[in-house]
Amino acid sequence: MKKLLIALDCSLPSKQAVEYAAAIVPRLPDCSVFLFAVLTGVPCNENAFQELMGPESVELHGDEDHSQEVAQVRQFMDEASRILTVRGFPPERVVVESRPLQRGIAQDILDQATLLGCDTIVVAKRKLSKMKQAVLGSVSRDLIQKAEGMTIWVVDD
């Protein structure tokens, strides 16, 4: 394994997936870790996204919720990075990225993993009732069904 993408959504199961990976990846020489989040509430308009993600947070009219989601994701990613580095993973081999939702959460994760040349994706399995699974679907299930040539680690708490 050379490149591992950890898909995050700011949930407790996501944090547990990072902790699980953090117990393994420090032992893998030359492995890089990409922490990745799909921003579901941020418009995929490139200009608006760049303004939100810029070094100085620009507040756009009516976009307070978007700014809040970006800030929450940044904070979560910082915590995830700390978990990895405290467990001995080199900080220079951790890359943090997020993108607005474009083609669906699972497909956006696969697209990013493919773009980065990742061979493994780590994702948390959230506890959903049968009804919620039927309505909302399951990102981990979609990743398993759609991924080709990649290993998928589904971390279940």
C-alpha cells in the first residue's frame, strides 16, 4: 500500500476510522495518507468554493452555512491529522483535501482516490436503520460495489 485515502464526514465513526488507520499506517514505509471530505452543503461553483476555501475566510452573502461547514471540516481534518502524527505517522506524508459534492458522495470519493492514485480507501460505516439505508443509501456499500482495483477498508465501530 502506497497511497491511502481516508474519507471523512466529521462524525464519530469517521474519527474512529482515522484511529483505526493510525494504528496501522505508521508501520507502512513510504505510505502517504490523504484525508478527504466531500462538502455536501457547499456549492460546486468553483469561484464560490475558492473564496470559501481561501486563506482568509470570506463571507459570501447568504453563505454563512457554507462557511460554517468549511470551518467544521477544517477543524475535524486538523484533529484527524493530529491523531495520525501522535501515533507516529510523519506529518509531511499527510495531505488534507475537501471538495464540494458533485456526482454523489461515494462517486466523489472514488474520483478523488483515482485522481490521487490511491490503492486503498478507508471509510467508516455509520449505523443506519433499514429505512434510512433504503432512503439515503450507504456510502460504504456504494464504494465496495463501484471500486475497481482498490482495497476498501470499512471500519465498523
